[in-house]
Amino acid sequence: MSMDLMKIRKEIFNELGLNSTNSGIYAAGWIKNPSGKKVVSISPIDGKSIATVLTGSKQDYEMVVKKAEKAQAEWLRLTPPQRGELIRLIGNELRKQKSDLGKIVSIETGKTTVEGEGEIQEMIDIADFAVGLSRQLHGLQMASERFEHRMYEQYLPLGVIGVITSFNFPSSVWSWNSFIAAVVGDVVVWKPSSKAILTAISVMRIVTKVIRENHYPEIFSLLTGSGSEIGNLMSSDPRIKLISFTGSVKSGRIVSETVARRFGRTILELGGNNGSIVTAKANLNLSLKGVAFGAMATAGQRCTTTRRIIVQDKIYKEFISRLKVIYSNVKVGNPRENGVLVGPLIDDQAVKNFDKAVEVARKEGGKVLVGGKHTTIRGLEGGYYVQPTVIEMPRVTPVTCEETFAPILYVFKYDTLDEAIRIHNAVPQGLSSSIYTTDLMEEEIFLSSLGSDCGLANVNTATAGAEIGGAFGGEKDTGGGRESGSDAWKSYARRQTVTINWGKDIPLAQGVKFDV
Ligand code: UN1
């Protein structure tokens, strides 16, 4: 490891209680000898090992679910505001540990320092949101057609839920699900990505310390292990009432089918292939910044990354030439360094996927305008760096319909807004979208039923960088799930319609008579 990384590693290992070998299972306590494979966490910054984790297997699974069920029974005895109080305490602790947690996110996933901390800020924000929500979980009261009857609905806990997360938002996506589910009354089994396993362990160390010190039930457990083994056990287990899965469309389809077979519930956050339309009425400075951030932040490894831009003919030349200048000046390198905006990809496979996409795009008639190659950073030769890439495409082709987790931006030219929207909606995924325009009509068309077909639609801002207050998720192959803010909490509850007869007679609905 480079000296700089060694130093950070030492610091955060002390602060977060990590060791060179760590248990990857927490079920009301850290399990000493998990029975699964050893996983080495590699920093994509230099390709070197950070630490080893002992993961779980089938044998551990049973124990974890049993402990979760026990915690669930205890958790039900607390009111939602009492549950919210735990989340408030956790949020406070996360505030204190933001910098150290941000560092582990950064060295394990290659995010820049500010993006690493931003990830933890998102956890703090959703904690605050969940605390408020714990006093607002509400149903409706409906007018009953029957005399002396009252009808209303209530939202009750689902039980044990499973949260399967990806490497790219390794802790915040867990908190979006877990903090909200917790105030609703659920308990959570977490299966994190093996590529961000130390982040998951660090988060659990902090969260469970708060739980133990304040004598709350052990509502959060961690079960690291292989996606196919642990993920499949969770998906097929009727005791896990809901699986919230973030990952590829391919894996999501398997999870969805497996859970549906047992009538379980899913929240699916699958691929994004997000487009931005830049119209002739756009503010160019603003749009260029938005596109640059959307396409290159997190090295193009957000579900919400801008992967396609559709630019109006009249401004095309100017927009692209200015975009090329931005791309050529953007600093790629050690994400821990000031001024660096683009860090490495997560691993060697991601670099291979980048290569393949560039090659296929060329074959499909694409012209690489900027980038297209790997890059090596001095002193970090083992890291997984690529050049942020812009490829001009003649039309929508198969490769532009795929999500490649890398900083590749496909560019299309359009004449009419109808055409732009057609290109925009031509991909199978439907997560995020945006339009850059100062024209009211263009903006309204984009937001109408004739416009964007995505779960998130933005005006004059990037496809990436959603706030926690809204419901997050997408349509079509993105899977249809919603998590985080707004009323996404309802997915973590079972809805019960209640009818109470407070009279002395029993009138029947629909005027039916049944005199016995
Ligand atoms: C994801 O990539 O899975 O909107 C989540 C954003 C972040 C979350 C992305 N707040 O870019």
C-alpha cells in the first residue's frame, strides 16, 4: 500500500475497531468463527489488500435469522417514537464518526474524500427523516356505509426484512432501508456487497454499540457472504418478509422471481441508464456542470449516473466542444487527493467491462470524442483507473441500452423535442432523467405523461445526486421499487383495513340481509 493509504488505514482501523482479520457476521454480537469463505477487501485506489473478512455460509444463516426473529418480538413492544429514539441516537453517533466512516468508504470503494463523507451525510439525513417519521406513521379513516361503524387503516410491522446492498453506495442504501424499516417496527438482516465489506462492518460496529449501550433489542444483523448463497437463502426464506435488493437487472430478476414464488415482497433498485436532454434553450454553463457531475462523479458508478445526453442540433457543436474541454481538464487519480474528481473503478472486472463497452460502441458506429483508454496513476500502479469517456453515437444501439458501470457518456443529436424524448425513453431501464432548458413548455412536456418514463425526473439538474426526502427508485427494468423518503415507508409495513361496529345491531355491507 502507498504510504498515504497505510497511514489512513492505521488511523481508521484504530478509530473504527477494525483488524487485519474481521468477523463478517453480527447477530446480537460478533460471531467468532463464521463458516464461510475468507474475503480480502481490496482498495481500488492501489489494488492492494486492506484487510480480510471471515464471511458466513448456510450454517450461520439459520442462527442469524433466529436471532433476528427474537429481536423482532422484543422490538414490537416499543412504540414507534421509542424506536425513533434509537435512530436519533444512531444519527448522533454517525455525526461523530462521519470523517472516519467516510475514509473507509473512500479507501474501500475509491470514492473521493468528499463523496465518502457525503455517503455518511446521507445516513445522517435519513436518520433525521426516520426520527420525524416515527411520530407520523399514519393511515386513513374512511366513511363507513354502515350505521355505527368506523373504518380505518393502519400500518403494522412486516417482521424480519432482508437488505442486499451494492458496493457503490455501501452504507447509505442500507440506512435508507433500515432506519425507515426500524421505526415502522421491522428488524433487518443485511447482506452487503463483498466489495465493500469493511464499510459494512464499520457501520455495524457503530450502530450496534449504540444499541448495546442503550439496551435496545438487537434489531440489526450483518451476514456477509456470497450473493448466490446468502442472497438465495434470503430470497427463498418465507421468514424474510421483504427483500430490498440493489444490484444488476440480471440478479434482480432472479431475486424477484424467487421471492415472488413464496409471495414475499421486494423493493428492487436495479440498473439505471439515465439520460439528459439538453435543449437549445438550455443555460449552457449550468448544463455543462450538471452533465459533467452526472457523468463523472463516483467514476460513473452511481445507479443515477448520466450515461446518455441528447443534445439539440443548434447547440450541439458548441456544447460538445466545451464538454471536451471539461473532460480533458478533469483530474483523474488518487481520490484522497485534493482536486481529484474521478477516482478508480471498483475492480479489474469493471475495467474489462469499460473496455468492452468502448469496443462495442465503436463497432456500432460510435466515435470516441474523449478518453476511451485506461490510465495509470504514478505510485498507484495497481489501481483501476480509466479515462472519462465521451462517445458520439449515430443512433440508439444495443450497447447504449446497457448499463456499464464506468464513466462512459454516449451522445446523441436531436432535432425536435419529440425525437429527443423518443431517444430518451428507448432504453429498457427507467431510473433517473433530466432536461436542461429555460423554456417552460419544453420542461412541462418532459414532466408530462408524454415525457420522461423514469422514476426520477429533474429539470436543470443532474440525473445523479437525489436527495433522501423523495421516494427513490425507477420504472421498467429498474424494478419499480421505491425507498428512502416520501411515503416509501409504507413498503416496510403491512396495511390492515379495520372495521369496527360500535352499535347493538349488525347491519351488513351492500344491504345484504341474512336474518337468522
Ligand atoms: C445508487 O447509485 O444506488 O442519487 C444510489 C444519487 C445518490 C444515490 C444513488 N444519492 O446519486
